[in-house]
Amino acid sequence: MTTSSAPASTMSASWSPSESGNPRWGMLALICSGFLALTLNRFDVATAFPLIGAEFHAGLGPLSFLISLFIVGYGLAHVPGGMLATAIGMKRTPVIGPAVQGAAGAMSASASS
């Protein structure tokens, strides 16, 4: 059996992604998957705009304005989200946010018209 002659401080300075007990990569994966889900949500809504235009006989101008309002509303929703994170804490907010978004997505999918 061989042992390393390097000092302990040198060995602990080299970190590998497979090191157990370090949650950095798991948190990165969680954040990236959340960002992907939010991006897909924006694309999901964008597919409805041609149907909305046909339903209300709206041209490109009003539909562009509707898309702009959607993006502004999405951006403004981050303000109360930040206030919620401050009020209830950074550990509970990432649990509550996706739960609310999932419930809203399920209600949107089950809408009859």
C-alpha cells in the first residue's frame, strides 16, 4: 500500500467533481433544470399566440403588443418573488415556486377553451 508524501494542505486544495459531500454540482444541476423549465414555459405560451390572433382576428401589431405585455408581466413577477424569498427564506422559496408553477401549468393544461 502506498501513501502520499504530500502535505495534507496540498491534497485538500485539489477538488474533484466526484468528491462526495460537496453539493455544488447538485445545486448547479438544480438551477439549470429550473432555468430550462422556465424557458420552456415561455415557449409554451408563445405557441398559443397564432390561435389567439385567429380567435380575435388580430394582426401582427396587436399580437406583438400582447407578447410584449407577457414578457413585461413575466419580468414584473420577479419583484414579488424576491420579496417572498426575503420574507420566507431562501430555502423554502425554491420549493414553493416550482409547486405554484406546476399547479398553474396543470390548470392551464386542463382548461377547456
